[in-house]
Amino acid sequence: MAQQGAQLDEAKYCCSICLDPLDDPVTIHCGHSYCMNCIKQHWDGEDQKKIYSCPQCRKKFTPRPVLMKNTILADLVEDLKKTGLQAAPADHCYAGPEDVACDFCTGRKLKAVKSCLQCLVSYCEQHLQPHYESPAFEKHKLVNPSKKLQENICSHHDEHMKIFCRTDQTCICYLCSMDEHKGHDTVSAAAEMTEKQREVKGSRQKVQQRIQDREKDVKLLQRELESVNRSADKAVEDSEKIFAELIHLIEKRSSDVKQQIRSRQKTEVSRVKELQEKLQQELVKLKKKDAELKQLSHTEDHIQFLHNYSSLSHLSESTDSSSINIRPLQYFEGMTAAVSELRVKLQDILSEKWTNVSPTGTEMDFLQSEAEPKTREEFLKYSCQITLDPNTAYDSLLLSEGDRKVFFTPKQPYSSHPDRFTVYPQVMSRESMTGRCYWEVEWSCGGVSVAVTYKNISRAGTIEECSFGQNDKSWLLCCYENIVNEFKDNVSTPVSGSESSRVGVYLDHSAGILSFYNVSDTMTLLHRVQTTFTQPLYAGLLLYGCGQVAKICKLK
């Protein structure tokens, strides 16, 4: 209660400027009291106005009052300090829901600053003082505030748990060590903690080393990120410059072509107008001649007729009609054809998909526009070794020759596997394919279907869901009885091609190109698919009946 009373009276003995207990208190004319230095500093700020005010009641004084120490108030403050006057704790000093509260505080509890493992009690700063001042608490162990002090008490014997049982890896009290833990490997909790701390120290060193390694990795990645951004910005800048030059070149070429056409137009117009003028003059003469001949034909005087006939019957030489060469819309066909041919060439170049990224070590190749191979030798540069995955094989397909050859046979005793096709006699490769790849498939006895597919194609369900070529996850070329069909999304497209039992498959994953070829020295294209691949692709084979055999060829 005394403490509460001191806190209640505190405002009366505190300076309203600094909020601390009065130091060298003075009382000004309005009756309010302040620390000597506080009111001096306040009035120093008002010296320019020569009007001095009370910070509390705002009463004004002129001239500046002379300050005298209030000795009675000073003695009273000193007495109260000796009896325990102290500043009331700020709100942040009181314990909240997440804080450990002082067990000794009454009413609103302060935050605990320490917990005692011996007393099993948490103390605020004030109530902790006896632990520092009294020899009776000298051996008590103080730790950071904890809400789990009761976990240090044995729930069976209500005693401190100061022993660690290594046999059961748990903390126990001394009664436990003589009871259910009798004969176990036990040590003091302090000794076990010391040993475990060494382990923690070792683990922490490893963690710190890993942190350092990861921080280095993060810095490296940051530098790489900055390098990528700089490189991309430069590539954009350079490509824009190049395209601007190309556009300028095309515009200049367009201007040249336009100028040539207009020049040719001017020449042709001049020629036609000149000829037109000659014909007009000839027409005038002819019409005049016609009028004279008409008049002559109506002359009844024989002598007059014969006299005039000799001068009128003769016609002047006519303009050569072969010089009149009318060619509607043909004067500039050559120009148009040349421009059209240029457009086709540019479209062919620009329609090719450019492979943007092809990392090799630290180098990156941008805007690759390498043309599709033409000869088998060129295709073989991209050959890849492919094997079939037994776990995907339909139970009527038997693999051999290192899982490159597949037979259609009676059902095999295959074990159940989530990757196995269960509806159609088909199988897919182990290896996934990205970039540029080429492989060849050879077959006998009727024919097969050659496919590429995403790995997540269904293995069971409807035919549309799991059969190659009948969904948006696969592409299929059907080679059966010399009929070659491209089959995609359940739509069959006839494909022209000579009789063959060997097909080459060329994939440019980044460019979105999938091509099927009749294998020979000239490599006849059977069909090409142009699309966008969103996942790695796998090779696939589909057989149709007993006796059929297909093989992924081993290429050198």
C-alpha cells in the first residue's frame, strides 16, 4: 500500500517539464513548481519576446522573474526519495499476454527480468534485488524469464529434476533415479548439458559454415542475375539496332523500287501520249479526206470528177499499227514478281524458329537460325541413343536387344506398374528429349506407328486419353501397309510417301519442329509438325498385331 501511495503522490513532486522528481525545485509567482534548470531553459527560449510564461497555466510575467530555490519543497522531495519515491513504470514495463510476469507483483504485474531455477519463481527488477543482495540467494541459478519453470519439477515426486537418464533420454529427480530408473545410466543434468553444448557448438559451426557457403552462393547468383540482365539488355539493344537497320534497308529498297516504277511509268506514259498525238493528227486528216471523197462521190460532172479524183484518191502513209502494243497490267509485272519473290524469301527466314538459349559452360548462343538438316549424314549429327522402358510396355509387347526391339506376342506376366500402358499395345522410351534430336525406327510385318509423347500421357482410361496421337499430349505417324498417315488430336491427315520400312524422326524441341522422313540418302520428308512443346518429349512405338516387330535403330 505504501508503494501505491508513493506512486499516487508522485505527480505532485515531479517537474511537469522533464517529468522526473523535482531537482532544485523553484516556485514561480503563479504557484507552479519546476526544476531550476528546466524553467530556466524554458524561459531562455522566450528571451527574444521579453515575455515569460508558465508552461502549465500560461500566465505571463514581465520582466523575467528572479528564481529562488523552494527549500521546503526541496526538503520534502529529498525525504520522499529516501522513503521510496520512484517513477511509476511506463506501460511497456508491464507484462503483456506474451510476456513472463513477475510472480511477486500485486495488482498489475511488471515484466519479469529473471527466473530463478531454485525458487521456480520469476522476478521483476525490484523484487529481484534480494537475490543480488542477500547471501541466502547466492547459490541460486538465475536465467532469462521463462514460463516453463514447472517443467523442471518431477510430476511424480514433486521434486526438482536435476538428473538426466541417458538410458531413457529424459530428465528425472533423485527419487526417480532410485525407483523406476534404478540401474540406468544417469548423470547430472548440468554434466549432460555441458556435453550436449559441445555437440551444439559443433552443429552450430557446421550451420554457420553452411550459412557462409549459401551467402556466397547467393552473391554468385546475384552477380549472375545482374550479368543475365545486362546481357539481355545489350542483346535487346543490339537486336533493335540491327532490326532498325534492316527496316531502313527495306524502306530504302522500297523507295528505289517505287522510283524505278515511276520512272518506267513516266517513260511509258510519254511514249503512249506521243503515239496518241500522232494518231489524233492522222484521224483529223482521215476525216478531212473522208469528207472530200464523200463530196467527190456526189459530183455529177464527169470532167470535174476525173479532174479531182487524181488528187483525192491517194492516201498518205498510215502510222505503223505494230508500234501500238497494248499490255493491260503487264508493264510492271516483272517488278511485282521480284518484290513478291523477296517477300517469300524473307518470310522463309523469319518463319524459322530461333533457338534463344543454348548454354554451353558460361556461353549462350542467341538467335540460332540453323536450317533443318537435308542429308542423312547431317541428321546423324543429332542422333541420340534411345531405349524403350519395360515399365511402360503393354502386356502384349516383349522387349529385347537391350530394350531397343519390341515384339507383339501373347500377354507377358509383367508386374503391375503405374507407368504401364493398359489399353493399347504401345511403349515409350526411358530417355527424355529436348534440344535437337534424331532417331530412326525400322519395322517388319505390316507396319507400326511412330510417336512422340509427353510423359504425363494417361496410362489407362479411354482410347482418347491414353492412345498415342489421339490427344494433345502426343503426336503419331501411322506407317501401316504402306499407308502413311499423320494422326494428331484424333484427326488423320494422309501423307504422301514412297514405300519404306524405316522412318527417321527429327525433333527441334526449342523451335517446335517435329519431322518424319523416309530414310534414304536424300531423306524424303513425309510430314512436319510446327507447334510449341511445353514439356520434354519421349519416343513411342505402337504395334497392331501378332508377329509385328519394330526396332529403335542403333545409329553411329
